[in-house]
Amino acid sequence: MLPLLLAAANSLPVGSPVPVGGYVPYNPPAGSPQAAETYLLGTLSPVETFDPAARASALAQTMPRNWSGTYQPFDGGASVPVALNLASITAFGQMVDVRGEMTVGSVVTPVQGNLNAKSDQLDLLVLCQCDVAGLELGGAFLGLQAINLSGWVAPRLTHPGGQLVLNPAAPVQPPASPLQNRQEIRGLW
């Protein structure tokens, strides 16, 4: 408040009183960064060429369905292997809805989340009544780099959380059946 009053006082001619209820516009000094910013914002209109809805649609088509990695609690607990399998990925405007299941250690739990295609922010909810590696019902994974790197936000303030690091994994291929290994029988005619 004080810098605003000083600037207002400096913009008036010396000796001219400000009437009660009067308005004195603030004009930043000519060489200040704020003046340059005001000039640029006032004369140039920003143009955004990024289309988050198109990116969300592209993510729904190209995002890997299988992820693998580790979860490391911040309290010094042991690292636990994690596998994330996304059953459905659907774009809704600039949001991408992801649903599937996550295997943490040996516990399989359903998950549901939203990925913002504009900011790459992820909210991934764990939907189980399980307690594996400190993951509890009511907590969520929050990511600022999409699915790659997320932090666990526990439902209790006394839990320090943890870090989930995932990378795209190759999809699991079913074993080849013996019929696929046979050679084709061709007729002689």
C-alpha cells in the first residue's frame, strides 16, 4: 500500500493537494519492468496456438496402456514394484479420463483418474480398502508430469506420502498356441 501512495504522491505536481475522494491513476516510472510489461500487454494481444482438446484426443489414442515402475514412501520404507494397466482412456474436452487397475507389490486395486492435457497434471485415485506401502483409501497420486512422475498425497496429515515413478511398459503378450507354430498344409493341385 505504501509504494502505491508514494507513487501517487510522486505523480502529482509539487504543491497540488489531492481532493478528498479524488482518484490519482498510478503510472509506473518509464524505465521500470512493470512499465514495459504494461506497454507490451497493452499493445500486443497474446495468441495461443495450442489446442488442449486436440491434444487430449491424441493422448487418448496414443497413450500407452501399460506402465511399470516403483513406489517409494518418503518415510524411508522399502521400494515396492508397481504396474499400472489402463483399461480405458477417454478424452473429454481438454481432460483425459483414465481407468484401470494398479498392482502395488502383490495387491491389485482399481484406479480412476483425470489427466489435464493442457498442464499435464494428473489426479489418480486408488479405489480400494487396502493398506499396502502406506496407500490408503482417500488418498491420491498427484502428478505434474502426467503419469511418469507422481507423488502420493495421503488422506491423513501425519503420513508423509511417497513418490511413484512409472515408465511405459511393453504390453503383455499371450503365449503362442501350438496351432500358431504349425506350418500351413497346402494342396497339390
